[in-house]
Amino acid sequence: MPITTIFQLLQLRQVSKRFKKLVAKWGVFLLVKPRKKGDENSEMKKQTHLLFYVLSAYVFLQFLWWGYHLIQLSYELDPQTVNVNRRVWMIVGEGSVFLLILGLGLWQINRAIRRELELSVRQTNFLLSVTHELKTPLAANKLTLQTIQKHQLEEQKKNELISKALDENIRLENLIDNILNASRLESKAIQAVKSEINFLDLAKNICDLLHKRHGEKFISLNCEVNVSIHGDRFMLEAIISNLLENAIKYAGKNSNISLYCLQKNSAFVFGVCDEGPGISVEENEHIFKKFYRVGKEETRSTSGSGLGLFIVKEFVSLQKGHIVYRKNQPKGSIFEVTLPL
């Protein structure tokens, strides 16, 4: 076996072992904050929500009942109409204020419980999907190494298998990077380290890597300007890569995917445009939330962790910029980032 092939195999095994250790140690636990036992059970949370509704209704009914009794008691103790009417209006006025404050408080508590339930569901879906995403490339690499070890394959076939296994490791590395980045963002342990960056060169390098990984050219780079921007290279790479990977995943390689950039006054604008199915209006406001994934969990066919767009939005914010989503015409999606020059 040639020295280069032996080196590739050794490198592949070392990387696989390193990833297994990293996943075992940090994998899916970095993003899930410690919770009480009751909070770990989604069914218990739903029961708590139901109990909250029952108690809220009981409090309102009890208050109305006691208000009615106070008014009746006022008529019995003081038969003078003027005094009774004054007392009744006082009870109604103070009771209305109390009910308003109570209603606002219950509304806020209800919102908090709903958010907690939604986050719990998204976390559960995240753990299920990320476990699959972590196991798949590891299993594929194990099978590849066993095939190379047990069979006398031609050199070309060997190199093809090694290349595929290395691609799986890159996919695994990207997923773990997203998990670690999201964890750092949650703990506020990451800050933008800005320097002068030539955006066009950076974009070309990322597009070339994606073309090499997927085996064909399908991303068009349309930049009206060639300027250097003041930003964090690591964050910009993550932003561009995540947006392009999302477009590839949901729109497909047969779709026209475009990375464009231009200058607007004192701001630099770049975006990713595709001709995929797009995102519904109902889901627009949720797509940048942590763990959120477009579509129904039961019918979803695409892989992913629900962290990509969350990381993109946070990285853009750390560089004093903003990101917007809008529909492409006649179909597809556009994610546009604006950064200060």
C-alpha cells in the first residue's frame, strides 16, 4: 500500500477517534441547561399547563362569587340607596382593577409556560436529530475502514472510499462546531475579533470548498464590489457557510443558488438566494430561534440540528449588523446580511 494511502488511513482513524471522544464528552449536553426532574418530562409540563388553566379559572370564579356576596351584604346592612350604590361602585371599581392586574399576571405566566413547552419540544427534537446526525457519519466511517481493512481493493476504489469518509468527518466536524458555537453564544463566551477581510476572496474560498465537497459547481458568486470589510473572519466564514449549506439542503443542487454582495451607503450587504420551496409566513418569525427547524417533525426528510440560523443571527449581531429573510420571486428564499463598513 502506498505511503500516502497509509497516511490517509491513519489520519482518518485518528480524526474518528478524536471526534468520538469529543462527542462522548461534550456532544449534546453543552446546550441543555440543568433542569429539575419535572422539567425533563414534557408530559408533566403539559399537565402543569392544564392545572394552571384550572386554577386560573377557579380564582376568577371565586373572586366574582365573593364580589357578588359583598354587594348583597351591602344591601342587607345599609338599605339607603345612595350609600349602597357608592359601596357597590367602589367594590366594582377595585375589583375591576384587581381582575385586570390578575389577568395581566396570568397572561404573562401563560406566555412563559408556553415558551417553556415549545423550547422543551425543540430540545427533544434537537437531541433526537443530533444523535442521528452524529451516529451516521461515525457508522459510515467505521464501515469504510472495515471495508478497506478486510478487502484487497484497487487503489482508485480505496481513494474514493477514503475521500467519502473524510467528507463524512467534515460533516461531523461542522455539526460539532455548530454545537460548540451555540454553547459559547449561550454562555456569552465568544466575542468578535475584527480585522480587515477581503470578502470576495473569503466567499470564493468557501464556494470552492463546497463545490469540491459536493462534486460540482452550482453556486454563482455575484459581487458588485470588491472591498475589504472590518469583521471577524471566523464568524463571517460560519455565516456564509451556514447560509449556503441551508440553501443546498432545502433547495437542492439543481436549484440556482447565488451568493451576492453590494455596497449601500456606509453598509456592506451580502446574501444567499435560492429557488427552493421557501418558508411559510407562519414560520418566518421562528426561523432564527435556537433548535427551531422548518416543517413538521413527523414528515421532515432533511437532516439538521436547528442551530445554523440561530448561530448566523447571533454572529451577525455580535458584528453590529442585522439579517433579514424575505421570499424570492417567483419562489425560493433570500437571507440578506447587512454589516457596517
